[in-house]
Amino acid sequence: MKRLKLVLIGGGTGLSVLARGLKQFPIDITTIVTVADDGGSTGKIRNEMDIPAPGDIRNVISALSETEPVLKQLFQYRFKEDQVEGHSLGNLLIAAMTNITDDFGHAVKELSKILSIKGQVIPSTNSSVSLKAEMEDGELVYGESNIPKRNKRIKRVFLEPEDVEPMEEAIQAIEEADLIVLGPGSLYTSVISNLCVKGISEALVRSSAPKLYVTNVMTQSGETNHYTASDHLRALYEHVGEPFIDYVICGTQTYNEDVLERYRRENAEPVICEIEELEKSGIEVFTSQDLVEISSEHYVRHNTQVLSKMIYEIALRDTSTIEFKRKKDS
């Protein structure tokens, strides 16, 4: 059996957690990571050095690393605010390597070798970019970190400059993939920001590989207020220009009042998965009663082990008899 090639597209915590879960399986993993972040240490380095934002790249490299735990800890170590301006050591190393190689993409490759990662980490572009949003009321908001703060419905997001080129390795990975996974993570600022890079969306549409979208468990204040699973897909399609998702993984759990109240305080709510509506549009929907776990503090998260196994088995479907039992809402 050939070794399956999975491409993960996204950023933020969602991508790194998913990558960490999938690396236990016998697959080739390539992550295509957004570089539009402008907050904290990442934003300072990006602005001062005019390089792509390193933060999400750093997190995914750490997640895929197979090296000694101490080295991984060192890579993720963040200085206190009065020490080197609160930067993480990993961000500083990426910045230093970029200066040495004069190429951000090459710097990421070299650090990936040092940390002995399982797979590839590819920036969606090798250029320094900023994310902008046009709200439904016409307001333009500049900067990834500022977009959710406006707490308005987003019409579209786009990059500045708009004509940045994608990494050639990213396009090649999409063309050679057996399965392409988008999400989980912030819909506009982590997932769609990658699709705004010229050539990425076109490669997705051209690719014969099935495309899977992992919906978030909860909506995100200021970004996906009141969004259902269908709303998430609609936003993806509007930015790409046509429908392209084949599979969706989403949760159908119900939550007690303690959980719901905790998220109401954050202006968030469960993402509703309209299974029948999605299936009528030709999408296969997968779920599991164990897909979501709830912490003692009433936080809701994907169960990474369950989610990773689901994705792996979906990737195996063409070469294996392993199938999922799809579960419909009662």
C-alpha cells in the first residue's frame, strides 16, 4: 500500500493540535500555514523585519517535531515581557535563520531539519502580508488581530499586497495530495487567509483529491457569530469562487447549561451541523459521539485522538474497507 499524502491547511491552535494528532499515523503530512498574524511577538517581528509572521509556523513545527522534549520546550519558550520584549525563542530563531538564509521559506526548512519534524511545514507565501477584511456595512478593517474586535459580519477577507505568490512547494503538495483537510480553526483569519494567496484556491479546485472541512465546535466572537456549518462552507466557497468541499466532520452533541453559559459570556454558541442540508448538496458528513470533549472548566474542544483517527480512516477509504458509520441528528 502506498503511503498516503495528507495536506492540512490552516493556522492557529487548531492546525498544530491536528498535526500533532495525525503524526502518529503512517502518512506523509504537509501543512500549509497562514503567515498573516500580526499580534504579539509574531506581529513585532513581522513589522520590524518585514518577514512573514512566524508564530503559527513555529507552533506547527513544534507539533510535528520528533526531537527531544527539552529541545521542543526550548523552541516554544517565551521570555517574560521585560526580557527580549516577550518574544518566543522559536520566533527569534526563525527570524535569525531568515536573516542568515535571506529566505523565509528556506529558514523554515532548515529549522524543520534541526527539530526533526515528521512531515513538511510550508508557509502559504514567502512574502510579508497583512490581512484585511471588508465588513458587510462596507467598513475596511486592517490587521488579522483587529478583525474580530469589530464584532461585525464579515463580507470578505483579502491580503495586502493582493498579488503575493504562493510557495511552489505548497502548490505541488496540493497537486500530489490524497486528501486535503481545512480547519479546524478561525474560519477567516486562519483558514481562508491561506486561500487568499494567489494560486492556492486555483490549485485546490484543480486537485482531484477529496477536500475535507473540519467545522469548529463553537462559533467565534467577531468572526463567525451565529454561523452554522453551512455558513462556514458558504464563506469558503465565496472566497474560492465555487463549491469544492467533499466531506465535512462536525459535532452533533448537545451541551448542558453550564457549558452554554460559559460560551454565552464569550458571545459564542455551538456550531449547528445541518446534516440533511449538507448531504442534499452532495457532501458526506461524518461525526462521532466522542468527537468533542468537555473540560472541568466547561471548555469544549475536539478530542484530538478521535478526530485524527477519523481523518486517517477517511484517507484510507479508497484502499481499505474501513468505513465510518455516519450518524444523523435524531
